[in-house]
Amino acid sequence: MKSTFEAALREKLQATGLVEGDTLQSLWSGYGTIRRYGVEGATVRSIIVKHVRPPSGAAEHPRGWNTERSHQRKLKSYEVESAWYRTWSQRCAVDCRVPECYAVDAVGTELYIALEDLDAAGFPGRLSSVTPAELALCVRWLAHFHATFLGVSPQGLWDVGTYWHLDTRPDELERMEGSSLRSAATSIDLLLRRARFQTFVHGDAKIANFCFARDRESVAAVDFQYVGGGCGMKDLIYLLGSCLSSEQCEALEGRILTFYFGALAEALEVHHPDVDAAEVEREWRALYAPAWADFTRFLKGWSPDHWKLNRYAERLTDRTVASIQQLLANAGVE
């Protein structure tokens, strides 16, 4: 840790010292580390420091996407995450819990983000598969997050959130084989971007980015590199695809959507009592399948053999492509 950042952090925490602890993980493609630090002489006993240090040479990528465009996208993603913690994260209440940010600092080409240790705060659970009750916690978190930021302009964030947004993935689109999905990609993106009701989307809402309380009664979320504007369905489909099989998505679709929109209506009553939750639901339900198609488009260019390209995703994608012109007309998008 740079001495200037460490000094500022000690002052913020009113600590006598910081003790370097374990590295929890490396950042994608070798762009840095996430490490735990012990805190001496303060109420806070430990913190998490995300240290971004871009590689000096060619970046590593497990699927070979180590292009200059990829590099610049990653750099912007960390700038966005910094802006999120500086400006926006404080708006998240207990129903869409995020870690408290203690300090953010750029030192040359490096970036430091010091965050609350969610393990120490009572959220030590990291899951790859979930029970219906555990999934419901995450779905409810998303609903409250989307309600909190409904209608808010994403200043300093991605204009359009998610890491697979079409405008940021021309290389993957070019790699796709000629298909009706490739031809419809721009129209699907337009349909989602022109939705009347826009909010912030987390942008990478996979199950691995949710931290579960010990009693499994609440959940918090991390990793805000791709937070930005968008339709809430983009987060929901990505969460489901990260932890449910094709058969589970098929079987649970109706119940999950009903639960999500119920939680959204509950949250809108708190944050936007003037907004008609039924109108939001009507618009966003119609965008559930297009959101799946949008993510499927990315996967088919990025990793066409990916396990998430299952029968359920393909069915919703085919349905969207076949009806895209009618969907645009119904939404009044020209």
C-alpha cells in the first residue's frame, strides 16, 4: 500500500496502524489484488483493500480477449467503481446492503479502494448454488436496488450498465457467426435502452458477488465495476443464469418474476410513491426475454461453448428475435 494512501486511511479510521493480511483474490486478467488488512487501535478491526495495478505488458485473459479495447474497458470499469463508492453507494440502505467505503485514491496508474470487511460485519457466506430462500434474498436485493435508483441519471457511471453492453463489445459481435441474433442485436439493445423506466443496474449481479449473512436472513453485494443505467431485467436474468440450470429457470420463471415485482412494488412505495409499480411491471416483464437475448448475444461472440448457453436462454432468445419488430412497435421505439 502506498504510504500516502495508508496515512490517509489511518487518519480516516483513527487507527494507529494497518497490518497486511491475506490476499483474498486476484483481479481479472492480472489487474491487481483484493487483500484484507488488520486495523490497530480503532473500532474497525479489519478492512478490505482493492488495489488496481494494471499490468505493464500484455494482459492475460483466460479466453484470449487481451486487446487494447479490452484494456481500456477495464480501466474505465475501475474509474466507474471509484465513482460509485465516492458518490452513490451511500444511498443504499439495509435492503440493498453494500460495503461502506472508507477511502478511494488514485496514485499514478494505480488505484486503491478501502472497503468495509463484510465478513467481519456478519456476511461471510459465498455461494455457488442456492436454495429458493437464498435466491429470494438476492432477488429482493435487486428489486430494492432498482427502486432506489429508478429515474436517476448515472453520472460518473456507465451510461449503459453491464459488462456485456453492445457498444462496448464490437469485437465479440464481429466474432459471432452470421445469424438472425447478430442481425437483431442492435434492435434488442435499442429496445432495452429506450425503456421508459430506467434505473441503475449492478451490471455483474452473479451469485458470487453476493455475501450472505450467517443466519441466511440477509445479503449484501460487492463488485460495482459495471454499474450504470439500464432496465432492471438485465440484472435479474444474469443472477438467474449464474446459479440456476435451464430446467430450474423454466420451472421457476413465473414465481421468480412475481416475487421480484412484488418486492419492487414494496420498495417503490418507499422510494418513489408517485410511480405506478404496475406500469413498471408491465414494461419490464416484456423486457425479460429481450434481456436474456442481449446477454446471449454477448456469450455467442465471447465464448460460444459457454455453459450458460442453455435451452432456456436459447428459447427466449429465439422468441425475442422472431418478434423484435413487434416488440419495438409495442414499445413505441422507432
